[in-house]
Amino acid sequence: MYDNLTTFISGITVIFGIFGLYLFLKFLSVWKNTDHEIIKARISRSDRFLMKNILVIFIVGLLIVYHNFMEFLGLGYPDFYYGYLSVRYPTRLIAVTELLLALLITEWMMYQWIEITRK
């Protein structure tokens, strides 16, 4: 049950990863044509924007640390939840889903940066 869902979420992560690459390239093209003084003024005027960016970076960092901790303990591998008393733990599903969540949050932040750099 968890294998199919894990494979599905991994596929979605790849698709969103490609979309994230597109957003990054779009941001780079917009960034070269913007006046940096205007961006500084927009960011300093919007305290919420800066706070959201700091919070997003912190949350994504925590998700990646949690994922690496799960893999360090061996909880992110199928062998862990197939071998014990025929009880299946969805840890691999959780590990893949948290990476998808980190990617989506990062893409949302990238979209916010594209919006603030537009003329």
C-alpha cells in the first residue's frame, strides 16, 4: 500500500522539482533586469515579506534535517517496515512527503520573490 503511494509522491516531487527549476530560471532572468535599489525599498517596506522568508528558510531546513535524521536511523528504507512482525510503518512515505513539502514551500518563496521583483 505504502509503496505505490511513495512512488506516486516521488513522481510528483520530480515534477515539482522541474517546475522549481523553471521558477529559478525565471527569477534569474527577472533579477538581471531589475533595479536593486527598488527591491531593497520594497523589501524594507514589507516586514512581513522578510519575516516570511526567514520562516520559510527555517522550516525547509528543519524538514531536511528531519529527513536526514530518519534516514540516519534507517527509518526511511523499506527494509525497516517490512521486516518487523508484519507491521508496516509509513516512514518512507513520511520521508518522501516531507521532501515534497520542503520543495513546495521553497517554490512558493521563489514565486514571492518573482512577484516582488516585477516592475
